[in-house]
Amino acid sequence: EHLALWGGRFTSGPSPELARLSKSTQFDWRLADDDIAGSRAHARALGRAGLLTADELQRMEDALDTLQRRVDDGSFAPIEDDEDEATALERGLIDIAGDELGGKLRAGRSRNDQIACLIRMWLRRHSRVIAGLLLDLVNALIEQSEKAGRTVMPGRTHMQHAQPVLLAHQLMAHAWPLIRDVQRLIDWDKRINASPYGSGALAGNTLGLDPEAVARELGFSRVTDNSIDGTAARDLVAEFAFVAAMTGVDISRLSEEIIIWNTQEFAFVRLDDAYSTGSSIMPQKKNPDIAELARGKSGRLIGDLTGLLATLKGLPTAYARDLQEDKEAVFDQVDTLEVLLPAFTGMVRTMRFGADRLEAEAPTGFALATDIAEWLVKNGVPFRHAHELSGACVKIAEGRGQELWDLTDEDFIDTFAAFLPADKAPGVRQVLSSHGSVDSRNGKGGTAYGRVREQIADAKAQVEEL
Ligand code: ARG
């Protein structure tokens, strides 16, 4: 006999085509543990409401324990006829407890409040795993920043040499967004920390159950305020999906830098053998596949978010079956991040920077031109003119195929003549080094060594507080 959760008013079972379409056990079975935990809490609520005797409750809890064991060891699993994880678990419970008792558990709940609760439980647990993995990555970036010491590198805007920066400063620029991603997850948890159990199909339940006790047992600090919202809302699932997508994008931007730094032309960084791959045809190749996969998978994480938002758009506000489509999107994101992040962190932790290359490249491409302009400002030249004068120095150097520090005293004297006395002009040389340039950017958040040390200490303190 077909053991469905519905059927009373039907003269036939579902057509095979419908059954195939409707089926979700292939992806929602991973909610089984949470469903059994929910069922245990719900059974106790039924007991407190007088709908299960003490003896029945005891037998129900025993049966749920047995069911959990069977799920754990794989001796119980969904079969072809089970529509979803809830259908399968009811079948399993009835196998163990019998029709009479097993059939009582469903009173006062609907798969609508049940599934809304389960996705929250599952996501909350995995968000903590992901936050932990993200903090590992943040710590790897902090370690690399500490190891980088005073090493300078070319800071770029538009990918063009802009101003020298500390390598540690550039690395920390990737740590902060990741710290914010963790903060986002923590903040999101405050909103998703409400149990929809008791919302029923949409209107609440008549059986005098205590949703607050159920919520507490399931690790929630409160119950959703509106039973329709409790069953229908997926904004919190979408918010999680945004954070997952944002995390992917943040990692992708770091990946892009690593890929570029790892090219032969840049040679800023070397990846550890254990975190690089080879080529099947070109024996010399050592490829940054982890960074490339991270960059690629960010597209997939974004797709999961946009797919979910598209599903939600235009849904009337109460349960509709469309909502079943929320799960695969976030399951895919979680699976993706839980595999990606450990590999990515390993790559970051073991990469080695070519300090000599970084140092040599840092001041080139006229990266100290701003320092000349600012030195002129300190000597009383209005910035508009200072910018022009420094630009004129660049023009001379570029024309000769030289760098700024190759200019002669006469060049500086002539170029600055309208604004500075000749004995002062050559003094500009004091700012023509990348370390001097970096150290002069000593305001809060700047790239001066002391400020970067301070920044690293702040990051550690913030991580400590999470
Ligand atoms: N499997 C569904 C989901 O994941 C829950 C079942 C609700 N079905 C229903 N006919 N009300 O959203």
C-alpha cells in the first residue's frame, strides 16, 4: 500500500510523472537529523498538551531514537515512493512504532512549518562551520602579513603602478572583507534565530501546543511572530545566500591577484607544490588551480543566490511549492564553500613571496610622483601646481627612459624654478624611496609600518571578539 502523507480525498495515487517531479529526497534527506530532532521536541509538546500519554511519549521517543540510529547506520533511507524527507521519516517511524502511535506525531504540525524550521536549523549549523573556515583564512592572511614585515610592493590602481604600499597592507586589505563576512553571518544569525514550528500550514495550530518550548529545544531563542511569515518567508535563506556569494566574490578577488602575482612576468609569489597542479602535456607547468577554482566557483555561488531570488520574486505570501526550490541553492553554496575554503587557506598559508622582486618593482613606473607633489606642498606650493611640476618630472624621466630618482639636481632646480629657490629643490630626493614614501603615509589606516602593525593588532582583536 502506498504510504503517502495525503490521499484521503484522492481516488488514485500520483502519476509516475508527477511523483518524479515532486520528489525531493535526493537533496532534502540531509535534513533528516534535524527533522528527527524537531519531531522529538514536537512529541514533547504533544505530551505537554495532553495529546500523548506519558507512556506514549516514552514509546515515541524510543522509536525516534531507533529511527535516528537507523538513519545513522544507513539501514533506513528514502525509497522511490517517498515524496520528501518528511514522508520518508514518517514511514520509518510507523515501521518502528506502529500505525497507531506513529500516526499521532503529525498532529498540530505541517510540512510547511516543519521544512521552514529545518532549513533554519541546518543553515545555522553550517554557517558556524563556514565562519570557522573563514576565520582560518583570515588568520592565514594575518600570519602572512606579519611575516611580510617591512616588505614594500607596487600598489596599483587601474592595475597601473600607483604608490608603493607594504605587502602586509595589501594582504590585510583582503582580510577585512572576510572578517566582515563572518560578522555578517553572526548578525544574520540573530535574525534567523526564531523557530517557525507551531505556525502549522499557515494560520497557527489549534491544539494548544507550546511553540516556545519547541523553539528552546531546537536551539532557537524565540518563535516567529507571524505564522504566515514563519512558513512563507525565505528572505533569511536568501540573506545567507548573499553572504555566501559575497564570500565567494571576496575570495575571487584575492584569487585574481594571486594568479597575476604568480605569473612569470610578475613573479611576486610562488605557490607551494602541494597547493598547485601540473599539466598533462607541458612538463614545466605549475598552475594556480585552487585560485582559479575559487574564481570560477564564485560564479556558481552568485548563480545560487540569483536563482533563489528569482524563485521568490512574485510568490504570494504563504506556502507554495516553489519554496521547495530554496534548498538546493544553499546546499550547493555550503558544499562549495566547505570544500573550497580549506584548500584556499592552505594555498594562502604556504605561498612564498619574492621580497626582492616586490621591493625592486615598488618604486618603478613613477610610483613616487605623488610623493614629489606632496613634498612640494609641504614646501608651500599649491597642490594644483605641485601636481603639474611632479608631472613635468615624470615627463622628463619618461622621455629619457629613466626613473624619477635618475633626474639630476639641475632637472629639479629647473622644473621647480618658479616656486622654489635652487638650494631647496634637490631636497626632493629625500622622498624618492619607496620606504620613505610608505612611512610618510602614517595617518590611521595608512600603509606606514607602524599603522599596519596597529591594523594587524586591531584585526586580531576583532577576530578574538567574534
Ligand atoms: N518538501 C516541501 C518543501 O521542501 C515541503 C512539503 C510541503 N508540501 C506541501 N504540499 N505543502 O518545501
